[in-house]
Amino acid sequence: MPQQVRGVIARSKGAPVEVTNIVIPDPGPGEVVVRVQACGVCHTDLTYRDGGINDEFPFLLGHEAAGVVEEVGAGVESVAVGDFVILNWRAVCGQCRACKRGRPQYCFDTFNATQKMTLEDGTELTPALGIGAFAEKTLVHAGQCTKVDASADPAVVGLLGCGVMAGLGAAVNTGNVSRGDSVAVIGCGGVGDAAIMGARLAGAGTIIAIDRDPRKLEWAKELGATHTVNAADSDAVEAVQDLTGGFGADVVIDAVGRPETWKQAFYARDLAGTVVLVGVPTPDMTLQMPLIDFFSRGGSLKSSWYGDCLPERDFPTLVDLYQQGRLPLEKFVSERIKLDEVEDAFHTMHEGKVLRSVVEL
């Protein structure tokens, strides 16, 4: 029968979030109820609260989560009750043209749960990124659950559900960073630092972190940056060129997503180098540049959506590397908080004081 649990909702645009009772239906065909153990506070949740994604209020926030499967609906075979899983928002369909061409990371028709979670009065909730994990339990599609090593810390590995995977994948999957490459990362928040960690994992030789906040540059060094550039004091493009023999970096990752930072990334790369955009621009942003510069420099200009990841391929591997001490995911957990502290965590995040606050349930 349906269950009532506590969850964090955004009731209207810009209003402070609130903890309230929500109703979780019994899982239908292909659906799963997950008891959430931990969920990271991502900037995307704040964007939902502020109406920056759509106006389908009220939202059930939270999506960077890990937990244990509690119930499964008819036809579910990929996970079973008791499995420890990381939640993801790319449950590939296997039938669209991208999937059929062997490129499921570009799936055009990813799955979410069919049923809606609701408030006590029956008001339907819109789960953030189809997940809604700032709650004691949530209802998702079975394909949104990836089984991993149950001994892993949920607060740490749950972050693979969004920001850490986005940044790490931007380097490893989208940027194809390889041994000895030079890499520059613009913007050293959670996603940018994950890209730095990914570049280090891939064996990059020179890893340049660029930001305007000295505290973030220190975090970047802890996660693998070999050099740092304070863009408030130095020209970022010139600094990258100076650190790469005058040539520019093989791969430059823009983890900010603004026209000015993308231009920096474009001109800071080597001839025939790669630019990866993983920071998310707003719909009103435009870019104007000389077309001859695109022609004369060659190389690749890419965007990275969720780090071009495949959860069932990438999550177990990355968790294993973390468990072996080869991937310091734990460094992204700045603080562990309670469900009723999410609004405070938004302010802390906005002030740049943390890489991630993580709600533990």
C-alpha cells in the first residue's frame, strides 16, 4: 500500500524549501521504491527551486543519491530488494536511434517512473531530474538504479549520480584525456574539480585549474591540479599558454558555461585541441566570434551532457576505484547535514563554501 514519508519540496518559485509529508505509491511495472540513504545538494536543485528549469511546481528536490531497493514492481529484473544502488537520470531506452546506433549515452528517450509521488492532498509532485531524493524514500524507474558495492559510503558514491560524474566524464569520456595530455579546467566548483580528478585518473601530465576564488584553487590542487591560475589576477589564456610551452592545452574544459569562459577555453587550447563545455549556459546566452578562427584552429568543440556516461558501465567501475583508494571521491563531501537543513545548504553552496553538502537519512 502507499507509504507516507518526509521529503523536501519547492512549493513556488524562489520560496524557501520545506520539509513535508509526501506519498509514495506502490511500484508499478518497471518501477522501484528506494529507501534513500544519502543525497547531495546540487546546484541544479537550487535552479529548480528558483524556476530556472520549468514552472512545474511543486518540485520534490534532490537527485544525487544512493540507497537500498525496498520494493520492485512487475517485470523488474535488473535490481532486487536489498540491492544497494546509485540513482541516475539516464535510464536508456534501448530503442531510439542513438541507442540502436550503439551510442546509448545520447539516448533521446530516457525513462522515469510512470506514477507520480504526491502531497497528502493528492497534489502531484515533479521530481527533480525524474528522481526526487531529498526524501526518506522515492519512486523511480528500475533503469535509474545502478547496483554497486554495498560496502561503499552512500554519502560519497551517491555524488556520482550527477555533478561528480558530469565533471569526471567530461574529461574521461567526452574529452578523451589520455596519458601525458595537458588539460586546463575553467571553474573549480564540484563539476570542475571532478574534471580535474578525471584528468588525473586518465594520466594527464599537466593539469591547470582556473578560477577566481583562492579557496577553490586549493581544493583543485588537492584533487590533482598541477598548476593553478587565479583569473582575477592573470589572463587565463596567456597563463595556460605559458604553462604549456606557448602552445595551449590539449584539452580545455569549461565548467562554468558562459560565453566569456567558452572563449577562454577556445583560445587556451592547442591547435587541433579539444574544447569541452560541461557548464550549463542559460537560454539567453549567445556567442559571437570570427568564423575564420574556427576554421584555422581545427580540433574538436564538444558539449558534455552528464559526462557522456553510461551508469551501468561507469558507476561500478568508479566505485571500485574509490574503494581501492585510487579515486578520492570522499574529498567532495564537505559536510553531512539533515533533511531540514537543505535551505541552509543552498546558501552555503551559493557562497562557494563547499564542494558538496550531503543529506544523510
